[in-house]
Amino acid sequence: GLPPWAVTLLACLLVSAVTEFASNPATLTVFLPILSALSETLHINPLHTLIPATMCVSFGVMLPVGNPPNAIVFSYGHVQISDM
């Protein structure tokens, strides 16, 4: 019963939260097939859900596990979690 923009917003929020604790490619690999099937079930164009969710995956910049450059910087020991 949600409008299409609300489904996209919820998908983006969920993907943005998960990508803080998992790597970006792993998050995409898990969520894109799920979101694609959800979009087809709700009769929404899958591109209207998948493209924003893919862009939101790149927001994982707070924790070292979010993306490889964060892990590299964190591994040197000069930056703490609280600094990120």
C-alpha cells in the first residue's frame, strides 16, 4: 500500500544502513536481486528502485569495513573509529 517513492526511500535507507557494516559490493550483491523482485511484484519500474539504492551504497564512509579506502587508512593506526 506504499507509494513508489516511499518504497524507494525505504530501500535507500536500508541499503545505506547495511553498507556501514558490510562492504559495498556485498551489500549490492545481496540487495539488488531482492529489490528487483520487490519492484516487479509491486509493479514499479525496477530502475526507479535499483539506481537510487546503488547510489546509496556509496554512502558507507563512517566505519572501516564500509569500503577499502577506509580500511587502508584505519590500518595505519593514526585514525580511530571516533575520528571517522
